[in-house]
Amino acid sequence: MNIPEFGTAADVQTLGAGVVKRPTRLADGRELIYYDDPDTTLGPERGIDVREASVRPATATMRRDVLTGDWISVAAARQNRAFLPPAELDPLAPQTPTNPSEIPSRYDVAVFENKSPSFGPALTPTADDAPQGLDDLAAPGLGRTRTSVGRCEVVCFSPEHEGSFGTQTRTRARTVIEAWADRTAFLSTLPGVEQVFPFENRGEAIGVTLAHPHGQIYSYPYITPRTTALLASIEREGSDLFERILDFERASDRVILSGEHWTAFVPFAARWPLEVHLLPHRHVPDLAETTDAERDELAPLYLRLLRGLDALYDSPTPYIAAWHQAPVHVGRDAVRLHLQLTSPRRAVDKLKFLAGSESAMGAWIGDVPPESAAARLRDAVASIPEVLA
């Protein structure tokens, strides 16, 4: 049996807001990091992973779509991931004698390498047929493949079986934000990683396969199509694009809520029935570059936004919360960190499906005027009391 050692005292770090970082390893060598709340009731010791070490799936392969230039990762091992398991077999809950889950100990927030990732675990220096930079990925030709180098991580917001980011306390939300920032900083240093993307999928209508409150972080070996298009827009519109967007939206009737450091609004050309963008007031390329003050304000503001989304209806609203960050090596002076929160829910019992025009042609048709959506969301958020704890 391969039993990893827990991280030494020298590995323990105190981060912003008093969050404590405790790294260790799982039985198969994957990295696991505990992030303790500043007011944690947990002791410094953590259990070790006593499972038999298993062989990790081979790193997936990417194929280039010559019609669009996009790279598609074919990760067949993901077919075997857990699908809506019962609470007693939750793979993100702390391990018990009857539940050999992914996390050995009780925790506040935990981050670990995905066992069956879309990208990685191989990195550029050691992987055969790894991408050789952005120019290599942009080169023409039919039948081009590369190894899907990178890293995919799971971020567990809580040891509880059910919930989401919006159900966490203010303190816990701040711990998760600190973990996102810490992981963004680390993952951006990995060889071959070009962009880091934290996100949360919430609700079975989105395709969520685990009820456990969690998100993920993808570290891509390329710049994603969405960000590639954004870089082209910045080239066309000017490097101050995000500053002008923020001024434009803050002067509109689409603002949902605003603080000293952040503003949330329904964008002028929203695609989804429910769509909110959240921008920092100053230029920062990613979460790692935010200040303690910005993170402190983000925790309660983001919680109010998510709870307001749920206040629209009598049942929780499915959503995708996508943190768009600047690429690791290019565009960092122009691409501003921003959250894109989207939901397909267009009525209490109706969802927007991406049919012919959207799916086949990328030509969107909005169902709800952005100003109408903003008014409803603004009222819903206003009904949520200030998040004090």
C-alpha cells in the first residue's frame, strides 16, 4: 500500500484573510491542498489517504478542427466519472470506512487534482507530442494532434453533501476566493499552461453530476476560443475596452449591485435569459492579482448576487459561473478579470435550449430584454439581506 506523507510544517502557509494552506498528496501521487477557514474548528493534523494507489488514466489527446482552428480534447476516461451518487458514496465528502472518497480528512475547503482530467497530468517538458507554443497550435494542416497537457482541479467548497457557492457563509466564501487566487498563481507557472479558468456548474439542468458544493479549475494548453475572440475585439476596439464597458454599464439601468471595488450588471447584449457580468473597478488580469480589500468585498457581494438569483423562483436556479481571466503570457494589460454568470432559465418551468441558430451558426437570439432581466434581478438582490456571516 502506498501511503503518502502529510506536508511538513514548512509547507504550511498563512494566506490572505488568515486562511491557512496545508498541502499533501493522495495515494496515487495527486496533489491535495486543504485551505482552512481563519476561524476553523479543525486541528492542524489531517488523515492520510489509505486507499491502494491506482494507475491514473493516460493524458488525453487534442485534435484540431481545421474549419475553426479550435482544439478538441478527447478525454475518454471521463466516461467513468461518478454520476449522481447517493450521499453515503459522495466522492467529495471526507473519507469514512464505508466511503473511500477522494479526500481523507474533514476539511473546510479542499482542492485536488482531478483523477480523470480533460487536460493533464502530463506537462509540456515530459509529454510526447506536446504543444510547442501558440505558433505551433495555430499552424495549418489536416489531422493535427497534440497531447492535452495541463492540469484540472476540483475545488470543494464544503464537506457537506449538498449546496453551492451561494449557500456558503461569508467566511467560507472568502476562503474559497483565497483558494482560487492561490491556485491561479500556481497553475499559471506550470510549463505549457496558457490560461487558467475557475468555474462552478450548478444544477442538473446544466449537467452537474455531483450535488456536492464544488467547482473546478481548468488549466489549458492553449488560449480558449472565447478569449481569442476577446483579444481580437480588444485589437479592434482599443486596449481600454473594459474600462469603457464598465463606464457604459454603470451609467445604464442594467446595474444589479455595486460596491467600492466591484460592479455587477446585465450586459447590453446579453445572450442568456439570465446573464450577469461582475467586473472589478480597476484593471486586474486574474484573481491572483486582486488585493485583500477586493477579495474581502467580493465574498459578500458575490453571495448576495447568487442568492438573489435563487430568489427569483421557488426552486434553485441552474447556472454556470465562469471566471474569465487573462491568458498567462499575452494580453494581460488589456484583458480584465470578470465573472460571467449565466442561466438558461427563462421562466419558472422553462429553459432556453441552444437549438439550430445558436448551436449550428453561433447566431444568438435573446428571449428576454436585458433591461427587463436587470430589473427583476435588481429587485431580487435587494430582497437579500446584507451577508454578515
